[in-house]
Amino acid sequence: MTHLRLGVNIDHVATVREARGGAYPDPVRAARLAEAAGADGITAHLREDRRHISDDDINRLSRELNIPLNLEMAATDEMHIIALNAKPRAACIVPEKREEITTEGGLDAARQHNHLSPIVRSLGAAGIRVSLFVEPARDQLDAAKSLGAPVVELHTGAYANASGAEQDRILARLTEAAAYGESIGLEIHAGHGLTFDNVKPIAAIPQIRELNIGHFLVGEAIFIGLDASIRRMRALMDEARA
Ligand code: PXP
């Protein structure tokens, strides 16, 4: 099976920094540590309200990382300009509501076609690999394809929050969506809410090429350190893939 990449999301290192203001802890230092621990990429979400990652973090990450940066961003004019200036390797377009605690639900790529189309085209033309963060549903994958996005990231939040038979049903939807998405030529990523306990069934879906994981890894770092938390996640992904 193809290698499953791990993108480490370092937003919540910045959340701890913002709890006090100032410069500590530094998410760029966490990104370098993640790189040393085996992360294949770094993911950071520059939110409209700048509640964690700052513009300066994005500039420093784009300059200082040796592994690809995946910028999570809302489809707004402001973020569009920032992405064109920062030129990350990848940009994942996510829905964003100011009052939400985290990204709730996927992008409605099917209904927002006209709004998304120019930004997907423009980022793609700038050499940025665009992904759309969507629910595991065929209409969303078809919409992503018709928008010309090369990648979709399947939202695993509902899977992560469910249990028992409900979780099995959502896993079946993710499995079907990954196969369908690949069959129409999309590269498939997944993420949101993944932990040591729930990552393996997702990592075992053969069409998935990349997982983006953040909150749990940074939380677990409090107990076992960031290096150990990333290495353990990597090992679980590799076991699921073997
Ligand atoms: N992928 C996307 C598109 C996200 O918005 C997020 C959260 O910022 C993640 C992955 C990572 O989710 P978590 O922090 O729950 O691991």
C-alpha cells in the first residue's frame, strides 16, 4: 500500500501561547520538532479571528520548514491574498464560522461552486495544491472534481465523536467516499478528531494518502512529550497500513 503521510497540525501550540500573549510556546519550534519526529508535513489554520496561529507564524513556517506547509484557510479575499503571498505547498479550504470552537462540518462544495471556483483556480495557478475539506458524500466529491481541486480532505469529526454502530456506519461512508473519490481522480486525505484510539480504521482505508492530526497530538504532548506523541501516532498508522 502507498505510504500514508502524517500532517501535524500545530494550531494548539499557538492556542497555549495566546492564553497569555507573548511568544511562548512557539508553534514554529513545535513544527521543527514534529519534522524531527517524522511528520511528513505541517498544517496550520490561520483563522479570521487569529485566535491561535498568527500571520507572522505563517510567514515563519513558510520560510523555515523543510517539509511542506499545508495552510488551512477559509475561502475569503483576505486569506486568498495571504496564501498567494505565503505560497504554501498546499492549501486546504475549510468552512469557518467565527463563533465555532473548531471546524464544524465540511465545506458545501456543491452549493458554493460559484464562490469557490475563482479561488480554487487562482491558488492552483500559483502552484499551490488545493484541497477541499468535505463530508464523505458523493455530491461533495463530484463538486470538488468539477471545481478542479486535485485533493479532498474527508472530515472525520463525526466518526471521531460517534461510537458503536453509529461509528461503524460513518466509517463505511468514509470508506466508500475514499474509493469513489479516488475513482474520479481525486487524491484523498482525511482528518479531524483523530486519536490513538480511533486512528487505525481510518489509516487502514487504502485510498487515503494523508492524515492531518493536531489537537490530540498537542494534548498528549503534555503527558508524554510531542516527539513521543507523534512517533506513537506514526507507529499506529503504520500498523494499520501493514
Ligand atoms: N483537518 C482540517 C481540515 C481541520 O480543520 C483540522 C482542525 O484544524 C484538522 C484536520 C485537525 O483536527 P484535530 O485538531 O481535531 O486533529
